[in-house]
Amino acid sequence: MAAVEPLGLARASRAVAERADPNVELARQFLYYMSLMREVEDRLERKLYRQGKIAGGVYSGRGQEAICVGAGLVTEPDDMVFPSHRDLGLYFIRGVHPRQVFAQYMGRVGGLTRGKDGNMHMGDLRLKIVAIISSIGASVPVAAGAALAIKYKGTREAAFVFFGDGATSRGDWHEGVNLAAVQRLPLVLICNNNQYAYSTPLDKQMACANVADRGPAYGIPAEIVDGNDVFAVYEATRRAAEHARAGLGPYLIECKTFRMSGHSAHDPGDYVPKHLWEEWAHRDPIKRLKQRMMENGWAGQAELDQTQARILQEVDAAVKWAENSPFPEASALLENVYEPPAPAGEN
Amino acid sequence: MPTTFVEAIRQGIWEEMERDPNVFVIGEDIGVYGGAFKLTAGMLDHFGERRVIDTPLSEAAIVGAAIGASLMGLRPVAEMQFSDFIACAFDQVVNFAAKCRYRWGAPVPMVIRGPSGGGVHGGPFHSQNPEAWFVHTPGLKVVAPATAYDAKGLIKSAIRDNDPVLFFEHKALYRRIKEEIPAGDYTVPLGKARVFRPGKDLSIVTYGAMVYVALEAAETLEKEGLSAEIIDLRTLLPLDEETVLGSVQKTSRVILLHEDTLTGGIGGEIAARIAERAFQYLDAPVVRIAAPDAPVPYSPPLEEAFLPNAAKVLEKARWLCRC
């Protein structure tokens, strides 16, 4: 029906549909951030890394974009977020520019850590993004502490912490979840269960069937969602956020997905059975989102193409900017180990 | 009325909690029970559950939560029931807290404090001196007071500091040390040693409970006509090199004394700095006195043999002054 309508009318009817259906605007945002994440990571992993322009490793969230984007769009500016290393989209949602990410990977001063750290180890306190450390899972008790501070101040924010299946084997994870549960802290726990921790498959990671099974052990609600369905992730995160903001304590969401890459750019992932790549390629979250948008008449091919063209343009410019960002001076080496001493006479 | 070491720390934290609503305490058994050493006694009644937080038995979560709260602008004071247990939170301390400012400019103003040291037959897990683990971690500050006056002034400075501070309280001093201290607010700066006892013939550089071992030795040496200067480091990181080197320059003979075990202890670091920067002032080799490289044993005769004491200091001091 829409296809035969003159363009102006189609636009008008879409405007009506949007007023009626908030999913339209939401879907556009999902698509933008998920596609931006995919493009930035592809550029990092498949181009800049191979060109030798990345000082260290590249960790991508290919195939898992629905998780950080779906959950990220639930977060509010005053919420505290703790992304993990496959949650790049969350940075963009919070206001980090792709050029800062390229500069970060290239070890340039334009990166969020000004060359002090690399890859996804980046945060910005003004944007309320806390940087991960390499010992995955360590962010969970820290996020519990942020949630504790929220409760302490009596405000309505929540802390959102992201982690993988592997992180749930670490003691810090359990200590953090337990403390948050006992103290009923406003903490939303989002697990990207992509079934591999580096080369370790899930059945060697844990003996229970689901990460969500760990929730009841701490007396907190837990649910499983299709991690490749961005709407499902978004809705689950909304439920979790509502629960946390209401003072009911932490809430665990397990997003089932698959890591469509090796652990990092140097790892071809050849320990993964081939049929799994093929099966999960069919469930690609971006492809699914586009399909849904088209089927529901929320967007036409032209609009999808436009979004992609805009992203390519942004990413091209961001790469250029990052390549022009200088390397840090060696004199920066000792800066910020400690707070600089206060001028004499002050305490 | 004289104030005990433990009471001085309690007062310091209490006053900071009165002064700054962002300061709170968190740890195991610190609320209802008032802490294993009663250092937080009365705080729950006065400040309430919001600011005196009893946690599960989870050192990594205690430190992690303190980091998270400090990133939110609060100033947590986290208790390790025994400093030995900080090993459970090692990653949070050395990888998370110590590196936030350097990596991404996020200050982590927090204090981790707890009882350390031996002499109370606590055995291998209730007697250790873990300071050197952290002195080796850039981004942390490490404090180990010896007097009630310093303990109060330093805990206040530690709470007001904008970097993570580890505060080791020698448990044998808690109720043994009593002194008159000023009522109300004062601070002692971090990173500054002090001349605990002036002297001219040799320097004993030490900290914590060993200050009193040094003092006992110095009093005997005095009778033998030898004047020992005692430097109380007070802060181990950053190290007050100036005060140490100044004393070496003055006496030309130095003993580095600590209860922590020898290898990798801070004495080695200080010896190296003296060799690098004050070699020309030395009239004799630098001497280290420390616990031997063994776990802290439980049985009294074993522990006595383990701990440095005045006799061991005297023996080395006499030898040194004959050199």
C-alpha cells in the first residue's frame, strides 16, 4: 500500500504512525547506534589493525550490538554506566565521539585516556562512564559502590554494569552482586552471554545452564532475553531499571548472543565450530532490526541506505581526525599518577 | 586524659564524618559490633546505618564498592578487619583504585585501613605487615603511623586526600600507646617523616611499632654514650627522602628497621636511595634489620624470634658504631 502512495503522502502517513508508535523513533536510534558501532569496529579491526595503525589489540562486539545499544538507550544521563569491552555502542549513546575511539585505539592524545591506556579501557566521569580494567568482572563491585552512592544520596539514578559470561566465573562478580543484593542497591546487571570467553566455551565456564540461574542464588530477579533482538533487550532493561529505581535492588538480565569474531583481532577464533558462525549469522541483530523496520513500514530502503551513508561519512571523518591527533609527549608519562600537590599554605 | 592509638583513629574518622557528609565507613562487623578492635564503636548509633555500613564477608566487594562510591564523589573509609585480608581485594586496590586517575583522570579519594603487624600471637594470617605490596604500586599512598597524635592527624589527611590511601595501624599499638593529644581538628601531612628522637651518632629509620623498639634501643645506647636519631617515616609512599637523607648526612651511620620481612621490604628501597644520593656521607655500611623471610609464626617463642627487638637493634648499632 505504502509503495504506491506518492512520496509526500507516505511521509505524512509515516508521521502519523510515529505519533502513534514510539517504536519508530526508537528503531531509528537503535539502527543508528548499532550500525555506527559495527562500522567503527569493522574499520578498527579489518582496516586500521591490518594497516598496523593500532598500537595494541582490537576487541569487537560484532553480532552483539543489540545488547549495549538496547540497554544503553534505557540509561539516563545521570545514571552511572560500566561498559565492558564489547559495548562500544554505549559510549556513543553517552556522547563519546567515534573520533575519540579511533584516537584511543591509536594511542593518540585525542583518545579518552590520552594514550595512557588502549582499546576499550576508556571512561569519562563527566559522561558517567567508568572504564573497565582487564580483569573482567572487577567492575561489578565498583558498580555496586556507585549504586551504593546513589542510595546514599537518595536520588533516583541507577548503575548499569555490563559483563560477559566469563566474568561471572570471577569472585569479584559474585561478591559485587551479593553486596548489591544484601544492600538492595539500584544496580542493573547486564550479561552479554556470547558463549565464549576467549577460547573457552560456556560448558567449560559453568555447570549451570544459564547465567540467569545465578540470580536466584543471590535473591534477585533474573531474566533471559534474546540478545540479538534489540527491542527485547531494551524492554528487559526498562523493567530492570524500573525495579532498581524503585529501591527493590539489583536485577540481572542475561542476553543470549554469539561472538561473531575471535576474542580479539589477532584471534581467528578457529576453535569455534563452523556451523555456529553460520547459524548465528542468520540472526544478525542489525539485519533483523532492518527487516523489522521494513516489515512494519517504519522505514524504507532509501532511509536505511541514508543512515548507512551518514555513518560512513562520520566514520571516514573520525578516522582522519584521529590520524591527525598527535601521539602524547613523553613528558606526559608521569602526569596524573597522583593529584598534583596543592599550592603551599593549602591543606 | 591520655588518648589511646585506637581512640585517636576513631576520633579522627568521627570528626571527619561530622565535618563532611560524604565521609562514611564500610566493612565487616563495624556497625553493630563496632569492629573487631572496637575502632568504630558507637559510630552506628551516632551516624546511622546509611553511613556505617556492615558488609558481607567480601573484601573485594568492600574495596570495589569504596572505589565506586568515591567515583561518585563520596569519601569512603573501608576497613579490612585484618590487613592480611587485603590480599582478597588485591586486584581492586592495585589495578582499579591505583590506576583510575592515571588512565582516565578519575580521582579515587578513599581510605583502606586496618590493623596490621605481629606480637599478639595472631599467627600467619592476623599478623602480617603488607605495606611493601602496595609501596610498589604507583598511584597509591601508604601510611603507617606510630603515635596517637600522628594517627589522628594522618587519618584525617588520608580521608581528605584525593588519591587512594592505605592506612596500616599496628594492632600492638592500639591500646598500648596513650598520649595527650589536642582536642578537635588538626592534621598531619602525608608524605612527611619526622625526627622522633634527635641524635648524632647513628640514624634508625623506621615506622609503626618499630619506632618503640628503636626508642628502647636508643635509650640503652644513650647510657653507653651513643646518641641515636630515630626517624619515623609515618608515610611510606610517597617516601620523605629528604628527611631520611638529611639524617644520614648528619650521623653518617644508618640502620633501616622494619617489622615487615626483609626481602623486598621498604628497607631495601631506602638503602638504594641512600647509596645513590648520600653515599659520600656514609662512614659505615647501611644496615637492615627486619623480620626474616618467613611467614609470621604463631607459637610465642617462634614469634619472638621472628620479630625485630631492641636486643637485635643494639647488637647491630654497637657493631655499626665500631665501624
